[in-house]
Amino acid sequence: MSIFGISIELHVTFILLLVILLGYGWFTAGFISGLKLVLLFVLLFAVVVSHELVHSGVAMLWGIKVPKITLLPIGGAAHVELPEKPHIELIVAVSGPLFNIVFAFFVLVLLWFAYPGAELFPDADLLKMSDAILSFDGLLRFLLHINIVLAVFNLLPIFPMDGGRVFRAILALFMDYARATAVAANMGQYLSLFMVFAGILLPNLWIILIGALIYMAAGQELRVVRLRHALAGLSLGDAAVRDYEFVHESMSLSDFMENAIKPQLSYYPVVDASGAVVGMFNPELVEGSAGGGSSVGEFMVRDYVTFSSSDIVSDKLLGILDKSFVFVEEGGKIIGYITPEYLSALARFREIRGSAI
Ligand SMILES: [Zn+2]
């Protein structure tokens, strides 16, 4: 099935869930009850798919590709290829629960007008609930209920659920994206374990299942930490980019653009009058409004650390991810540099090479 070019896939466990529900209804209250129960869940998942389509639609507005949505028994997952931009992630993450809130609001208004004074929430018993959706007020009450539950549940700050993504996006405004992911994913794992315990105490199988699945999903996103493994054993001297050219901090931007710029280089270590490295210059970061009279020094990034070439990358990983770039020195001389982006690329390369051979 495909909507707006997004293919919607039913996970095999989702089909299994429907079969189990049919069986459960059938054996406890007859075949028709089984069918009603299936209908109840199809309705629930229609709302879940709408929620995912809203995420996807908003992501697509930003030009982000959404190849597919997978439906699992516990909900849906849109495969959004988000760039590491916190504000876009924030908007995309918030859009799904916002859809449910707006939906719930309209249903509530409809209920108020059509059935003033009526009970707002459906019966807690699944079979009674599935009976009730065949009437209009029962249907409205069910829709109100699931939209509120979906909004609240998805907004819990448990990464990688929507609320957790919002949390990560906010963290990412203050720290490196990879670190924000690690913090949010770690917290997501603790909270999901807490969910599993709560589910055991209640006891509620659904909460246990959801907690376990979130735990795993957070673990997947912790893949960032795999950088550490992909780069294991590598020294900073091995990893350093050695292809660069120094520029003088007093060099004017117009001189730089005319004489010093090399298309193959994106970073230029900046030296002061004494020849000491004082920062890093990235021509892409120069604002369009900057006049040619401005100097390279005005636009250089000073947020750096210097590590020794014999330091091990995985030991210094957090320190490297914390900074815009790292200079690598050997015997008191700068022999290269590393950026977090470059490390990721290097990790991918090493993973591909490792799996291909
Ligand atoms: Zn969502």
C-alpha cells in the first residue's frame, strides 16, 4: 500500500496481533465479537497511520525523504531521513502529537454538541469498547480516547518517541548532535526500563512490550556510540587529516578568496604573527554579508582542543565530539586536524571496509 509515494508496510507482528485479537474475541464472546475487536484495532491503527503521515508530510515539506512507514503492534514508525538539524527535527517530532491533539479537540466539540452531558470516555473493557464503536457516540468517544492517549504517550520524553526527539532536539541546541543523541538515548533506555518495571507491577503486558521495544530502538540510535568501536585502536595521528594549508589570521577575505582558497580543502588552520595555530577557518561559514576587507581571523572558529598524535581516538571521542575541531600535534608541531564530521565519515568507511572484506 502506498500513500503520497510513501509505502506503508505491515510488520508481520502486526498481522499476528490482529489474528490474536480475532481469536481472543471469538473464544470469549463469539466470532462477531472477534471481528469487532479487529475493527477496533484497525480504527486505532488508521489514526496511528494518520499520525505517521503527518510526520512524513511535514518532513517532506522540508524536502526530506520518507521512503516508508512500518506498522508495528505498538504503533507506527515513519522512516524519516532527518538531517542533523534540531529545529527541523523539533517541528517534525511535534507535528504528530499535535495532529492527535487537534483531532481530539474536534471530536470533543462534536461530542459536546451532539451528545451534551454524555460520558466522554469509552468503556475500559476491550470487548464492550469494540461493541460501542458501532454507534456514532461510541465511535466519537473511542476516537477522543485514542487521540488523547496517542498525544500524551508520544510526548513522553522517552527517546526515540516524539517527546524524546523533542528533548534531543532541545539538547542539540546546546551541545553536539551526537552527544545530545547519546544523552537522550541513554535517558530513553533508563525510562523504558522503568516502563517495563511499571508494566510488570501493574501488570500490563502492553506497557512491558512498548517499554522493551523503546529500549531497543533507543539502543539502535545509540549507534553513534558505535563510532567508538568503529574507530577503536586508531590513534589521532592515524586519523588526522594532513591535507591542509595554513592561512594567516590577518589575511583579508578577498585575498583569501583570490589566492589561498583550494576547492578540495574546507578547513584552514589559522596562524598568528608568531606562527602559532590560533583557530580554524572554514570558508563556508563566512556570511554572505561579510565584506572583502574582513580578515580570516574574524571568521575563524576558536572552539578547538589540541591532542597528541599518540592519543587514541576512542579515548578522546567525547572530547572530540564536544568541539568543532581538534588539532593534532606531534613534538610541539601541528601535524593535522580532525573534525567530528570527518570522524563519522572515517567510521562509516571503516565499517564498510570491515563488512565488505
Ligand atoms: Zn509520532
